[in-house]
Amino acid sequence: MLVHVTRQWDLGVYLRAADLLHSGLNPYLADFRAQDESALPVLYPPGTLWLLTPLTWLPRDVVPWGWLAAKGAVSVWLLRAW
């Protein structure tokens, strides 16, 4: 099965919000739907935006693969812990 990693909606929300945060704008007040009708609003705590800000420094074509790998690793860890 081929995974289309660029369609990870959660990652897109994080990256857009972190970009706005670094630009000095409030990501919680931004209207993402003006750019993309399928865009979701930011509902995550501010601390997570600061933690995930380094992802915005990486090339955008690399980030989805790393995000997918991190989610897979956490899933495996949770299954083993369970």
C-alpha cells in the first residue's frame, strides 16, 4: 500500500500555525479557510506549537515523512507498552 504522506491534515495545521506564530501573528485568530477550504482551525495548546516549530525549518517535502515515521514509532511503542 502506497501512503500519500502529504495529506496528513494534522501536520498541515501544525505547520501553518507555527509559521504564523513565528511571523508574530496569532494562529488562533487566523482564517485558514481563505487559503484552503479544507483547512482546519488551530485547536492545539500553544506549547505544542513551540515544540513543533523546528519542523518549519526543514524542507517541506521531508517533514511529512519524518512526521509519519514519528507517528509510527509512537504507535509501536504504545502497542508494546500495552
